[in-house]
Amino acid sequence: MGSGRGLSNPVDYLLSLAQARFGDLRQAEVRLLNGSCQGALVHCGPSPAIEDPTNDPSKSDGWGPDREIRSDLVQWLCTNGEAAKRVGQLGVAVVGAKLTGWLNLMYAVVPFPINLIRCLIAGDFSLASGQVPSLLMAGTWVKSITAPHATVRGGVFLRAGFRAEGVVSFVGAQIGGVLDCRGGMFGSLLQEDPPNNKQAFSADGAAIGGSVFLSEDFSAKGEVRLPLARIGGDLDCSRGTFRNKGGLALLANRADIKGSIFLNDGFKAEGEVQLNGVHVGGDIGCVGGTFQNRHDGDLQSRTALLIDAGQIRGSVFLRTEGKQEFLAEGQVRLPGVRIGGDLDCHGGKFRNPRHDDLPESGWALFADRASVTGSVFLRDGFDSEGEVRIAGARIGGDLDCRQGKFSKLNAQSTTVGAQIVLATVCSDNDTETDLMNASAACLADDEGAWPSKGKLYLDGFVYGRISSGTINVPKRLKWLSRQAEFTAQPYRQLARVLREEGDEGGARLVLVEMEHQFRQTRGQVRGPGIVASGRELWRKLVGRVCAWVLTATIGYGYHPARAGWWLSALILAGWLSFGLGYSRGYMTPSDKNAYIYFKAKGWSPPYYQQFTPLVYSLENSVPVLRLGQDSAWMADPSLEAYKGSRWWWTMPTALRLLRRVQIVGGWILVTLFLSGVTGLIRKE
């Protein structure tokens, strides 16, 4: 060893140190030591071209001993002080080598980069709690990498054909640059058939200063984990494939991502993508992503994408662009999520139909209590098989469902700052729309978007106006009639909007219909197959009669003048009937002497009050009014109606009946008139 220190050539000295430690060196090991000392890239294969097929690790079975490097020698080179300080700035940089055995750099402080390009590591690679300036393993194949709590001052590059048979772990690692796994394959030998609880890639609690790239033909078979990770740039999974059927495909719960999350452009997950509590400084983009977590015959409800209580400063895009189709097979759940921009689902396909044996199935998109500063777009080809539920959500802009297709839209208690757009919704007879207790500044819809009768729920829905210009009241009443059951609030709400637009007549028409529907449904027997009792049938009949009377006479208090017209008709009928009866001698004085005189002469005595049919009819029809005619005249009590007479309605019996009808009808009409004018019947 003493003679070795006297060598003037650093390469010779490094070779002598290695020979003293490992004995005879293999050809590839000599190349490695020479190149490392000179700061050069070492080619162990026959071609200097990195992409040459002879450097493909998949063909490593044909590599001879001349390409083998002992992993212990690499470890020694990285950790031996005398050896390490003779390595150049490029560090360990080798192409097309086969590293035999376990590459163990646990707790090692490596002063130079490690660059293993298109190599084969026959064993595992450990960097647990180790330190290294940068790590490049582009195109390299390895059994597994365990690097928990490792510190990499630069970037980690597991890309361009990198392949790990088992787990790659950077749990709690500190990476100053990017984590670049573009085109890498992780967990290639893990069991694929469910259930699969094994991990392919894990970076729990890791801190990455740059972006994380799991994209561009990235492939993982098993769980990919980034919970509690802190990422200074983006999490880009575009064109990545994540397979873990029946389990978690991608987990990033409570991760803090300064940039955006991209699950775009052919991204595919077989298994659940879970981003609960994630903090994202930019957008979450799933344009053209596929999320599959199908039931496959099991009895468990599956979630394809879950972002529970996530906070996203930008927008969330679950949409289709051109040929890049967004598809979710399984629930998409966004409960309590806070979105600073829009929730954009243009053209997205959401598939999670209801199954009777799966209690929690049937929700295609679930976003209860979500808060969206911008708008929610479920339009232009949006297609859901299963319920779209945004109950209790707060939306600052529009809820736009134009040209969307829904099995059920549930927006109970949702607050929309701008307008709810249901125009040209592609619906069928099975579509349900539930807007109970929702509110919006404006409602924009059309008749073609209305669900069939019994599929519409509007109780408690409040809106400032209807954007269709002049409101067609009969059509709007048809809209209200499609409710599953009668409730008064939707009628009052429509009347309020009509009044604010100056259509007082339309408002009264709506309120009259409200009262009519209320009395029509009052006392109805509920439920199919229930036989009504006699009391129930009687109550229903009375309700219908009362409803008809109130409609005809005072319009449920909104048209009290109708009672005046009925009273006028009653007075006119009496005027004609009593006048004709008098001309035929059937109206006689009520005083005995005057009666005898009238029967003898055919007219009343000069001293007696003359008969005036109009005043007589008026006095009988208007309660309390007393002008003396009713007490002075009466239908002849000595005569009865003649059967078969053409003038039967002027006979004394008919006249006496008419008088009673006038008295009773007058009291009823005047009472209803006063009730309508004073508002005793009308309910606002």
C-alpha cells in the first residue's frame, strides 16, 4: 500500500487500491475505474451509442462476464475516502453494465453523482438515509430501490425505460430537484390480479423541490403513493398508466403541490385515485383521463376518483377535448372540495349506474358541500349513468347543464351566484331534477329540458328571475304541474318573479292555480292500491266542490270581483222572473186587505206600495238591504206551478224557490267577496 501512494498517475493509484481490496479486476471494472477517475462516461458494451440494441437490459442474458461489475466495488468507490476523492465531477457514469449483487449505499455520503444508464442491477439498490448530489438511472433495470429518508441535492431520474421489479421507495426523502420517472416501469413483477395491496412506488412525506413526472408512458403495477408529499412544482401523470385493480392506483392524500396536477392526455388508472385533503396551487387537469374502478361482479361499491376536502386554487378539469375523452367508471367524489376556479366537466363520461345489491352505488358525480368560486360546467356532451349530486354546494358563477345528459340531477340546497342553465338538457322520461331548497340569481331552461311528471322537485327553490324574456304563464304552470307532489312554495316563487317583472295578472293566475291544486290534492288517498273509505271519499268530494266554488266566485281571493258578477247575474235573473210573474198575476201583496183587492181588481190599492221587480230582486239578493219590497210583496200562496206550463219558472212555487236562492246565494257571495277583498281567503 505504501508503494501505491507513490504512484503519480491517479488512475494507476485507484486501480491499485481496488486490486488491494478486490483482487483481480474484471474488464468492465477496470473501465469503470479509469472513466470515473477521468470524468468520462464508461461504455461497457461493444457500441458507444447509448441507444444501441446491445445496451438493452432486456437482452442482458446475452451479456458476457466482460460487462459485469461487482456492486461491492461500486459501493467501495462511493464510500472509501481515498477512492472517492479521485473520482471526477461526472461521478460514477456507466452505460450497459451488469451490476452483480446488492448495491448497498445505506447511510452513505456520496460526494459525486451516480449515473447508471441502461444497466442491469441484478440485486436490490439501497440508499436509505444516504446522501448523493444526483441520481440518474435512465433505462436501468433493478429489482427494487429502497431510499427512505435519502437526501438528493439535485434530481432523481428513473426514466426512459427504467424498470423496477418490486417497490421503489423514497419515503421521507429530500430531493432538491425533480423526480423524473417519465417512461419508467414500476412493479413489473408484482401480482396484477386483485386484490393487490403491494406498492410499486412510494414517496410518503417526501419533499421534492421541483416537479414529479410520472408521465409519458410511465407504468406502475401496484400502488403509487405520495401522501403528505411536498412538491415544489407540478405532479404530472399525463399519459401514465396506473394499475391496481380493486385497490389504490394513485394515492396523494394531504400532499402539498405548489404547481398543478396533470392526469391528462391518455392517463389511465385501474383502481382508485385518491387525493383527499390535497393542496394544489394550480389546476387539477384530467382532460382525456380514464379512471376505472369497476365492480367486476363483487359486492363492494367502488370509487374511481376521490378528492375529499381538497383545496385547489385553480380549476378542476374532468372534461373531453377533441378525441381525448374523459371517462370515469366508478364514483367521482368531490365532497367538501374548495375550487378557486371552475369545475369543468365538458363532454365528460361518468359511469356508475345503480345496482340494487350495492347500497352506495348509483352516484356518478358526488360533490356535496363543494365550494366553487367560478362555474360548474356539466354541458356539451356531459353524460352520466348514475346520479349527479351537488347538494349543499356553493357556486359563485353558473351551474351550466346545457346539452348534458343526466339520470338524475340532485342540487338540493345548492347556492348558485349566477344562473342555473338547464336549457336543451338531453333528458328522457326517467330523468329526475331535484332543486329543493336551492337558490340562484337566474333560471334559464326550456320545455325540452323538463322531466316528466313526478320527476321534478322544486319545493324551496328560490330564483331572482327567468331569463327567457316574457314569461309564458301557462307553460310555467305546466312546468310546476310536473312536481312529484304539490307544494305551494314554487307557485308563490313564480308569482313573486312575475310581480317583480310587472305582470300582476300572471301572478294572480299562478296563485289561483296554486289554490286550485291545493284543494284538489287535499284529502286525496295516498299510495297505490289503497281503497278509500266512505269518509275519505266524502271529504274528497267536498274538497272538489269547495275548490270549484272558490275558483268560480272569487278566484280563491285573487279575483273577488267575480262575486260581484255572480251577484249581478242573480239580481238580473230575479228581475226578469219576478217581473214576468207579476205580469201574470203571480206576485201579490202580503197585506191581507191589499191581497183581496189585488185578486179582485188585478192591481194593488192606490195606498199600497207599488211592486218594482228590480228593487224586489235587489233586496232579496243583498243581505241587510231593506227597501220595503220584500215585506210588501210575495208569490201568490194560493197557486201552485202548473205541470207542463211553458212558464213554469214564473209560477209561485218557482218564484218562492228563487227568492230563497237569492237570499242564501246573496249571503254567500257577499261573504266571499268581503273575504277576498280583506285577504281572509287569499294566502301569500
